[in-house]
Amino acid sequence: MANATILLTGATGFIGGATLAHLLETRPDCRLLILARGDDPSVAALRVQQSLGRFVDLKSMAGPLLSCWVVPGDLTDPECLSDERLGAAVRLGEQPAGAAVQSSIRDAPSRDADAASICHGGDPPRLDDVTHVLHLASNTSFRSVRGVRHTNILGTLTLAHRLRRVAGLQRFLFVSTAYLCGDIRNSVVAEDDSPQYGRKHIVEYTNSKAECELLLANTAPELPLVVARPSVVVGHTQFGCLPSASLFWFYRTVDLLRRYTRPLDTREDVVPVDYVARALVFLLFQSDLRHRCYHISAGHGSCVTWHEIVRVFAQCYGDRPENPWKIVDFATIERERDRLRPLLGPGDEDHLLMALRLYFQFSALDVEIFDNSRLLAEGMPAPPKFTDYLQLCATQPPGRSVYDQMRDDE
């Protein structure tokens, strides 16, 4: 869609960086207004550059970057998108890249120098120019209840209620999570099964997303709202875990320990970040969507069992018959703490066990599959299976311990 003006939040995150890269590669005629945290515009712009540099070569994107403006601000500040603040926004393509992003992890296809002609004037867009919102920013902390609610509920509602007054707004795409379903007693979850009041949640993050969806529907019915709910997002089909090892460390740790709390025929709904990025851009621009909510998930066709995951890990680390698989409770894993160092190497074992306990609680939910038939029916291709690119995740980059990989989730 030509001449669209997109307001993007969350560009410094894993999904946000991948989505910004996909937007620049596939929609170079759009203008982007990027809201990012930072003490001043240059700091905010550097954070966006560092995130984007995980997925594209910044030098080759010189033209499209000139259509991106970064404004520093916090979602919960009603003035963060005022005309005064937007007037101080900086063009991303005019900011010197920091040392951390001078060398990107990939060489993107080169852009013609004339690509700068796609820019729509020299001034940053105003909020009333925005035609599409892609709201990815959220607090994913599993610890800070107050911080999570402040960002995920107050921040989202502040943004939504400001944007609903924009006459030309065509779509407000809110990125939630498939796990807002809470403790639902279904192995296959459809979009209309959630959110529901009264469901128990393991962490405030998923609870806040459920509550926010309900509040958006009830307090801003005129907003052209579409909700995307990704399932478990792990790795990248081209770069493996080079951009981030978020959540991959859990699967790797389970395989190295050869201990799990459910049968190995349990199915896992995992999607790569680049697929999520493509799906978000698809939902942002696809006209005449038939539904308000969509899972971005593996679904029936691309989910994998732990047996399948184990077979691919064996290609990386061998069969290891001296360490057979056992189905145990988490208390057994804690009692077998003396196995951690020989199998995982040195690291903060207390922190690891605390994180494992939390993720095993998610694994204990009845949910195995998030139905994605809605998204596929709209014309989005099916995702690859986790096992199709798992070996790339295990080898790119080489040499990182699970303790080091865990830092990508902090």
C-alpha cells in the first residue's frame, strides 16, 4: 500500500526488529514513525539501529531508512506523541550507526542510491498523518507486576485512545500473545476461546494482555482494531539464534538434561521470528479481514512433538545413550542438581532452576496447539516447522552456553 504512514512501537525488541526489517524490505514506499525509549532522539535512534542491525545490513538500507523517523518517549506519557515531540524526531537514515551495528549479521540485497526519493518530504509525520499502527511494545517481565501492568495496559490504552481520534486511521494492529488463554482445559485453542474473565494465569504478562484486549474492545469500539497473538517465537529461519536465543535456551536445556515433565509425544507450537514478522505485515495491510483476532502459530500443520525435536537435537549432539530420556516431575530435576554442571557447564544454577520452574509451569498447561486456520484462510502461507530450522538455531552462533543464551530473555 503506497503512501501509508505507520506508527510502530516495540522496534527494539526481537519481534519488533524483525518486523521493522521486513517492512523496510517489502514496503519501502511507506513512512514510519517509530516510538522508542531513550533520553533523547539520538539515543532512541541508536537503540532502533542496534535492533534492526540484527536482521539487515544498515548501509544497504540507506534509502528506506530515510523514511523512518524515531521519536523518544514512553507509551504511558500522553504527551509522547504531541506535535512538539514529533517535531524533534530524527530521521533514522541520517543517524551515524554505533560501533555495535557497523557490522550487521547479514548482507541484505543492495538498495539503489535513488531509493531516497521515496521519502515524503523532510519533516517527520504528525500523528494525524498515521494510517496504520503496529503496536508491539510491551513489558514481558515475569517478575514486575506493577511494571507489566503499567506498560501493557495503561500504555496500550493511552496509545489507543489517542489514535482513535485520527480520522485517517485504517488499522490498529495490537500484538498480544496466544498464551492469554490462561489455564484453559483444551489441547487445541481457538481465537474465540479467549480472553475470559476469571482464568488463572501463571504470570502477569499473559494476564495483562488478556485484560488489555477486553478493555480495548469495551472502551474503544470505534478503533479499527485487529489483534495478533503469536505463540512461542524461537529463532530465525536464516540466522538461527544470531539475532536472539530467546526461549531457545529452554529447549536446548531440556535436551541436554534429557528430562521433561510430559510425554515426548506432547506437541509444541513454535514459530520463527521472521514468519511472525511476515504475518504481522500481512495483517497490517490485508484489506477486508474476516475476523478481529488471529493466532500467529504453528497450528495443526506445523506443530512438532518432542520426539521430533529430540531427533534433530541428536543430529547436533549425538544420541547420548549414556544419558537416557526420563519423564520426571520438576522436583526430580531439582534433586538432580549435581547433573547441571557436567551437562550444561558452569553458570548461575539458581537462576536457571528458577527460570526452568516457570517454563515448566507453562508446559504443564493442557494447551498444545493454537489453531491458525483463520490466518491461513486469509491467504497467509503456513509456517515452517521448528524442526526445519532447529539445527540452524543450535549452531548459529556456535559456542554459547545455555546460561549465556538465557540473557537474551532478560
